[in-house]
Amino acid sequence: MKIETGPRNALTDVAGLLVGHHHELDATATKGAGAATGSTVIRAPGGVTAAVDIRGGGPGTRETDLLDPHNTVRRVHAILLTGGSAYGLAAADGVMRWLEEHGEGLAMDAADPAKVVPVVSGAVIFDLPLGAWDIRPTAEFGYRAAAAAGTDVARGCVGAGTGAQAGVLKGGIGTASVRIADGTAAGCTVAALVAVNAAGSVFDPRTGLPWGVGSDGADHFGLSPGTPDQLARAAALPPKGTSLNTTIGVVATDAVLESGEAKRLAMAAHDGLSRAVRPAHTPLDGDTFFALATGARVLDPEEYGPKAPMAHILRVADLCAAAALATERAIVDGVLSAHGIAGIPSYTEVFGS
């Protein structure tokens, strides 16, 4: 399968999706003091097909049961990724308030278009120990992140990635996109956005290279193996312990997918996670991925001639392969884009830019 990088190399290369962040970060934040948390909102105006796949042992989530293919709704108007552990789910109230004010949601009264119920699914990371325990996202965080949503996507220590930690290094928000250039899914875009806050390691201790460069090679990211001094410094970093865990994210495509097929896309995102974080899906993580399908690109299976009977299945398979790669790249992006906070060094501080 031939792929190309999207023009923004971001989730918003899937037309129709918008991303916004809101966070509080004190320059003097330390473990136990100051603000270091935030929320990220992915808006999908008009609502899109959605699914979710949860594989971590300690998830914190909201409105995920309704995304089951057996249930009725299976569409969302926004996804919330947030810090603050279970407390941070309060940010979803602000997202709902913004959406209601702008008429976004399931219509409840044909005679009164103002009567809507927005569907906002979400997941949390556990970032509370990085700053002050009692400073965590509120409904105002969600409202401001929803209001800020646009096509430009900030990366690193922003939004839900503000207080994230990736193994022994600082984590953050990362994003990536790919455009499929051939095969049954030619012309489709697949993209990912991830808040990298893993219990596992994000780099190979033998080389210093992120695990996630495996599919593309280090040259794709402009990286070289670490020097002996850099590797020694990395090996001497204090272990992360049991807190500050969970990697959450969104993978999206502009292809037409049913909810069950979107579920396969979310499952494939976890393949990208397991390539870029080792180990992944531990009992100490709440690893969760949402999948969105905007349906903007309609493909005709008849154009594939003798492959037509299998064209749709082959298309889903290619989209899933692209989803794993986009997720892998997004995790590397989140690690490379972060800067050190509260004594937790970034990748570039340890290994150079």
C-alpha cells in the first residue's frame, strides 16, 4: 500500500473535524504544586459515525456504551480527551454546553431546533500527581477547548497532553495523517491524535530511538541513535512508578464506514500503540481509542473490476493498516513535541533534537 503524508500531518486532514485545546500550566509547576493539566476536544459538526475500543486495565470513560454497534446512536458530535482522571470528565459538561448553544446535537423536537442533545464521548488520563492534586479540568476547560477548535492543531504539552508522562520522559499531544495513494482505499485519508501518557517505555534503551520509528525508519523523523552519554543519561532516569498513566486518542477517516467497521479502525489504532509503547495495555493504563468516520469520500466498488466482490472488505483492511501507522506516527510526534516539566525531561532534552 502506497501512502503519502497529509498536508497538515494532523487529524484535521480528515475534512470536517476540528481540534481545540485548553489547559493551565504554571512555569513553576512541580509534582504536587502548580497547574499542569488540560483538555482537548475533537469536534465533528453535524455528527459522525463513531466507535471505541478500550484495552487498558484502568480506563476512565464517558458515553462509550452508546458507541457499541448493537446500540442505537453510534454517532458523536465531539470527543473529549482530558487530564484530571475521573474528575476531568466534568469537562464534558462544558463541551455539551458549547454544542447546545450552537445547535449541535440530536434533534429532539422537530418544531424547536434549539432542543438538542449533544453526544460527547470521552476518556481521561491520570495526570493528577504532576501538579497540584486539586487543580484539574472543569466544565470551563471543555467549553473553552470546544470554542477554540479549528484546523490548526497544536502539539506537545497542550490540552490533554499538558500533564502527560511517557514512561520516564515527558509526554504530550501528537498527531499525524496519511493519504492512501493506491488500492481499494485510494484517495482516502486516515489520521490520528493521541495524548501520550503511557506506563510503558516509548524508546529503545539500546539505541535511544523511539519504538514508534520502527515502521518508517529513523530517517523519516530526522533522528539518529543516541550517543553513549545520552544512553547513559536515559538509563539513569528515575522510574515512573505506578502513576501518571494511560494513552488515549482518536483515529479518523473520511471514508464511509458502518459502526462495526469503525470499531475495527479503533482496534487497529491499538496496533500502532503497541508498536510505539512497550508494554502497552497494562493493568495500570486505561488505553482507549475512539474511531470517527466522516463518510465524505464515497467509493464505488464497481471500479475495481474482478476485485469488486471483496472491494469493501479490502478497503477496510487498508484503512486499518493506515490507522495503525498514523497512530504510531502520532505517538512519536507527541514524544518529540513535548518539553520538560516539573523535573520530567523531554526526549529532545535527553537525546537532542
